[in-house]
Amino acid sequence: MTSSDMNSNLNRLRSMALGSSSKQPDPPHQQEPRASPETLNARLKLRRTPNEEHEPEHYEDLQLGFNPSLFRSLERFLPENLLGSTRIEKARAMSDLLLRYSPESERIRVQKHREYRQNILSSYQRLHEELYTLDPASFFVPSFLNAVSNTSEENFKSVIARVAPGIYTFDMFKPEFCQMLIAEVENMEKWFHYSKSSMMRPTTINKFGVVLDDFGLDAMLQKLLDDFISPISQGLFPEVCGTGLDSHHGYAIEYGKYRDTDLGFHVDDSEVTLNVCLGNQFAGGELYFRGVRCDNHVNSEIKENYDYSQVPGQAVLHHGRHRHGARAITAGRLVNLVMWCRSSTFREAKRYQKDSSSWCGGCKLEKHNRQQAAIKATVEVLKRRGAEKAHVELSSKSTAH
Ligand SMILES: [Zn+2]
């Protein structure tokens, strides 16, 4: 389920839980949410209006199966007696509520994924514990830290380079961090191999790669999003994340022998994508970008061309709808950290807005063509009017004679 789906379900869920019993659907026959009498169930009635004075908790570090920002929004609707409960109790209450009213297929998917994650978390032995808590000083190179902490625009621009329209690059991670993360990813792959479990791959086009969120790195990556990537992106991509990015899908991709060799031409399911090269022994694997497009124009003609040679430790930040791919790796191995960053506000707004000309190259071109046609038509009308007026003047002159 995408965050926008989840947020759009919020109103529906809320109206259901508000207790309009005649409209409340029958509880599903199977996959009933786990009974938790101490918190919620049928008796839970949400407030009709949000409690604006209540400051909701953060839920990013919990394995909830739903977008953490949804929990923050929903918490303001919890009844007063539940607001004083522990964070875990509130999370469980809201999670049960969401599951109870989700479509059955979605409920099964969420529960399966929850079990999948719990299985990993209960037996996976972390190799580098220090990766699981964001430590800016030991993760980032000083120039990046300086760019984000120093408010000078000049300083920011000197570190974060705009290499093509909508594509930014900057040095981000220290070599030690990159090596540690590569080793951790290898350790995750090894765990799957020995546990004989089947792994959920990061995307539909990856045959290899690891979802880092499933292994417990989601809290660290969410903090990376909240404290660094979201504030940076708000300034660089105001058209899609002016209000900030609030959820992510974080994974590692691996290119090389016995791994994916390249990555086909595609767009991401994100508003903004952070892609950081971690490997240091490779040749090839260039990224190619071919213009930002909305769903309607994703196959439209290519006018933009930008190719990027990957640099270890360097990040590329681009619009999620920027059509792109990765060329085949010709030697060595390459591991990339990828984070699809999403904005629930943008996704909700997009449902009602048909005009994507602020960011889609195709829509922009159509709008331009429409404007040109309108100008041409106006000029024609004016010309015709001018000719008619001249004709009238001429004929009035000739009748006066
Ligand atoms: Zn478009």
C-alpha cells in the first residue's frame, strides 16, 4: 500500500471507527486482528475532530506495517483515555484499527510482511551494530555536514552541485561507512542463504539486492530522511516535496558477476530518490537520465540526456519520476544504497491535480504548445478585426464622397 493510499484511507477509517454503526461493515471472517483487550477493539471510538493541542509521538522505529506518519496523524483522533497510554499501546491500538478496516488482500499482505520482518529481526545477527543508529559525524564526510549545518547559500551550492536540470550530486558518506554497509549487506545475503528463506527483493526489476528496512535499518534511514534528505529536497524539489518527505523505502542494489548486471530504463515510486554509490572496485555502471515525466508522458519522446559516472561515497539526488537506468557493469562489483523518499501530502494532492507542468517535461511542452496556439489564434482574431475595421472605415469614407 502506498502512503497516499494509506492517507486517503484515513478518512474512511475514521468515519468507520467514529461509530456510525449502520454503515460499519461486518468484521471480516478471517485474518482477524490480534485481540488486544487492553487497548482497542470494537469499543474504540475515535474523536470526531483532531486534538490539535496533543503532540503525537514518533513511530518510525517500530515495525508497524503502515506508514509511520499515518500513526502520527491518527493519534490526534484517539480518545482521551488512550492518549496517556504508552507509545507501544497506542501503536498497537492504531495498527489493529487500520488492519481491521483494510481490504482483506491488504491485511493479509501487511500481516505476511510483518511476520517476514519479525522472522528476520528475531534471528539475524548484525555485523556492524553502529550502522543502525544515525551518527552524522562518523557517517558523513565533513563537507556534507558543513553544507547542511551552515546556512550560507554559497556554501550549500559549493557542496551540492546541480549537474543537470533536477539532478544534484554531492559527496556524502565516508569510505569506512561505505565498507561497513557493503559488509552488512553481504551478511544479510548470507543470512538468507543459510536460513534457506526466500528473500523479498527491493523492486520488481531487481533480481538481487536487499531491503534494508526489513533488517532493522528503517529507523536509521528514516532519521536520515527527516534530518537531512527532506530539508535538502524541500529546497531543491519544491514542486513535489515543498511540505517535506515523510516516508521511505530503503534498499541496497548489487551489480556484478552473479548479481544484476544492469538496471533497465524506469521511473521510481518516489517523489525524490537518493542513490549513493558504495562500491569502490568497478568499471561501467553509469547512470543515464532521460527527463522527468508524469504517468501520461512516461513513454513520450526523449529530449533530455544526462549520463553520470558513479563515484564511491557520492550521492545523486533526483526527481523520482526522472526516467533513468544503469548501464552494465563491465568489471568488479558495485553496491548502491537507494532510498525512495515519499511525500504523503504530495500524493494526496496529486489525486486532485491534473496539471503536472511544474515538473513533467511532457506536460510542460503541451502547456507551451497550448499557449503558443492561443497566442496565434488571438493574433489572427486581432488581424481579422483590424482588417474589418479598415474595411468599414474605407467604405464609410467612400459613402461620404
Ligand atoms: Zn506529463
